[in-house]
Amino acid sequence: MPAFDFDLFVIGGGSGGVRAARMAAQRGARVALAEVAAMGGTCVNVGCIPKKLYSYAAHYAESFEESHGFGWVGEAPTLDWEALKANRAREISRLNGIYIQLLRSSGVQIIEDWATLADKHTVDVGGKHYSARHILIATGGTPSVPEVPGREHVITSNEIFDLTPFPKRLLVVGGGYIACEFASIFNGLGAQVTQAYRGAQVLRGFDDDVRAFIAGEMSKAGVNLQLNTDIAAITKTAEGLRVEVKGGGASFVVDTVLYATGREPLTGGLNLDTAGVAVNDAGAIQVNAQYQSSVPSIHAVGDVTARLQLTPVALGEAMVVADRLFGPAAGKKPRHMSYEFIPSAVFTHPNIGTVGYTEAQAREKFGQISVYRSDFKALKHTLSGSTERTLMKLLVDDATDRVVGLHMVGADAGEVVQGFAVAMKAGATKALFDSTIGIHPTAAEEFVTMREPVKTPD
């Protein structure tokens, strides 16, 4: 039997890679992890965490304005953009250190350099070769920008957090969740935001009611949403960046153009071909149910496989790999990963929370369904003066009475939906929802008090 330097070599120090490395080391495996950038990956450094912090910051402007309806008087403070950036950077640095400490305390050897595959059991890091019984690729993804003329003038979500100066006029190109989030965030922070999307409605893949509702709420809040709008070219002028629209539409002059038009697997430079690792047409590593690539000794988890680009999904996949390769934790059963009823949130203003099937998906899968929908002004806004409304929607499979879709647009939607996701994962029925006492007065109680389905066309 050949001797290896390590039992597991992890390429990538994001959420999935760090989790797999730690869990494997805790089970007695000899583990190394290579990372060339700041530890924590996209989520910690340029994704979920800083984005949520900026979302919190953006809510304060509207909160100060709304406070007048509750008797608070006086002028609202102004945003110190440099202070916000510095405070965010300090917190991210703290989290980077925690990730490093977690790895080291578990016994993982950290190698700070670029890693590539040399063969099915060998990794080349900075010219030095390391052999491993198993290799895990967890390099994540990176923003993708189309080949538009003037592409060199745009930024992506990687650069948006540290802009100098603050962009008073911002164009966000894209209609996915990242585009919608940054449009909401910078609108809340005080920028004049235009969002251009070539499609007919934002958030493709989400429930149609949710898509229409959030588009309306974002527009009411001040985002200039331009649908069916494709960018032709971007040129730098004395007045700013001039953005031309295809088809002779109106042009925009802005300070900054953010392209949030999708992400692609970060596989460039890994030498996948050398090791024989197959990728699909999108460049994502193809894996089986055990997260093995076409080379059995090489595994992949997270965004590099382009299954579901969510941090908790990468964490769950990493746990499956660690359990399968090195056994589960003492007294525990091996973990399995299910991709059904995975909850997610979009940190627009207001937030979106969703779990399960969209209405279109539910009709296709289950046939006869009942739809429950409620659209209302939250109690807070009876005094705040805000016109913001909340949407809640339930989808029920008529044959089993099981709740198969739950969607919310409103304050703290992610916090609300997380708890309901547990119930849906357990197979909760509409009758069980109906028999549950609501907490009053809350928005969340609406999910257990909707009694009459809406009439839908046959």
C-alpha cells in the first residue's frame, strides 16, 4: 500500500473546504489545506457576511425616517462611508483569524499558496508536491462579466465593498439575487441606483408572485428598475461612465457600474485536465452522489460543482464527504444531503425568505395544489409612514395536505422562514399549520392563520 503525505488534501479555504478539513482532522485524519487568499472564502470576505452587514447599515436611513411616526424628533445622522468600510474590514479580519485558529486547533496543516493537481493523488503547491489518499476541491466560484464593450470600466461584487469614493450614482446590471441585494443596499445607503436587467422580471427561478412583489417594493423604495434592458457599451467621459442600451434605449451616466450577472466555478489553473477530472459545459466539476469526481480519489463540494450556490449547502456537502471518508463523529450516523426544502433568503429591502417549491414547480410536480396568499401592511408601518407591504404565500399538495412551498417578502423574512423550514422538512401538513397557535401580534402568525385558498385559473 503506498504511503501518502496526507489522508486528505483540501484545495480552497472557503466554508466547504474548512469544514471538511476540520471534521476529517477531528476524526484522526492527517489533513492539509491550501489557500492563496484570505481564509473563509467568498462568504466571509466578499459575500454573505459583509453583504449582510451593509444591509443592516442601509436599513438605518429608513429607520430614522420611520421613527418620526413613533414620536422621535430631530435630524437623522449622515453616513460615514469610510467608517463603515473600516468597521466591516475589522470584523472580516477577526473572522479570518477565527477560521485559521479553528483549522490549527484541529490539527490541519495550512499551506498559504496556490495549489494545482499534479495527478490523481498529488497536489503541487508553489512547486512543492504533496501526496494524498484523497483530494477535495472546494475553490468556490467567481463573478462572471460578459464581453461587453467597456468591460474594463465595470466592477463586480468582489470590489463593491471597498469603493472610494462612495458611488452617488450606481448602475447595477443583472436581475439575480446578488444584483437585487446590492441595488437595495446602495439605495438604502443613499446612492441614486438604477438596476438594468435584460429579462422581463427580476429573480428568475423564484416564485412569480415574489418576483413581481419585490420588484414593486424596490421601485417604491427608490430603485430605478429598468427591465428588458440590455447594455450595449460603457464609455468613460468627463461626466462619468456613459452606459449605452441596446436597441436605442435611453443611456445612463453614472459613477460606478456593478455587474452582477452570475458566477462561474473557479476551476482555472487547477490543472483538472492533467488529473483527468471532468467538468460540464459550464465548467463545473461533475460529481456523483458521494461528491466524487470522475477520478474517484478527487472530490469536490460547494460552488465549484454549481449545484446550489449557498454556504450552508457547501457545509452540508463537506460533512457528507468527511463522514464517508473518515467515519462519522462518535455516536452519530453518517450524514446525507437532501436538496429538497432547502431554505434561502435574499437580503433585498424588504427581505425575501423562501423554502420549497414555487407555484409553477408545485403545479408541475404535484398536479392539484391549493394556494394561500396574504398581502398586508405590517403593524409597524401603521405608524411609521412607510408604504412597505408584506407578502406571504403557502402552497399545499391537495393529495397529501403537505405544505410544499412557503414564501415571504417582508421584514426579517429569512429569520421567519428558517423555523418553518424545519416543519416542512418534517412533512408538516396544512392541517398542522392550522392547528398551531400564532404569536400575536407578529407577521409570522399569518402563516398559521391563512384559511381560505385563493382562486386560481384551472
